[in-house]
Amino acid sequence: MKEFINFIRKQGVVGLAVGFILGGAVSKVVSALVSDIINPILGLVLGATDGLKTAALSIGSAKILYGDLISVVIDFLVVAFVVCFGVKWLRLDKLDKKD
């Protein structure tokens, strides 16, 4: 059992597992925050009356839908911040052994 725990610490599996679990656990909360609060506010600022996902730039007959991309980037940044903060706050970055 001790060898198994040493292997996990040496390979950094704990950090990977924690990041994966935290990312999955908070993704729905972050998605709701971004889609229900942040997107409507940014949509108003950018002039998209139906929210940020419908924000588009029209060039002739083509429409460049940039709102959904901005929404996904915001979603990613919030999840990354929460995972990073959670690992630092819980001191899980100290679990892995350094060679």
C-alpha cells in the first residue's frame, strides 16, 4: 500500500484527480452563473437584446456569431479560477512529492 501511495504522489495523480473532480463539480454552477447573470449584462452592454449568445457582427449577408465564443471563454476562465483557488485554499498542491 505504501508503494502505491508513493507512486500516486510521485506521478502527480492526486492533483490531476482533484482538478478533474472540482472542474466537473463546479461546471454546472459556473455555467448557470455565466448564462443567467453575466451573459445578459454583457449582452446589454454589447447591444444584443436576447443576451450575449445572440451577439453577432453582420458583414453583408454573413453573420459572425462572436457572443457564444465570449460566453464559452468566460465560462472557462471562471472554472479555471475556481479550481486554482480551491487547490490553493485546500493546500492540495502540497500533496505531490517533489523529486
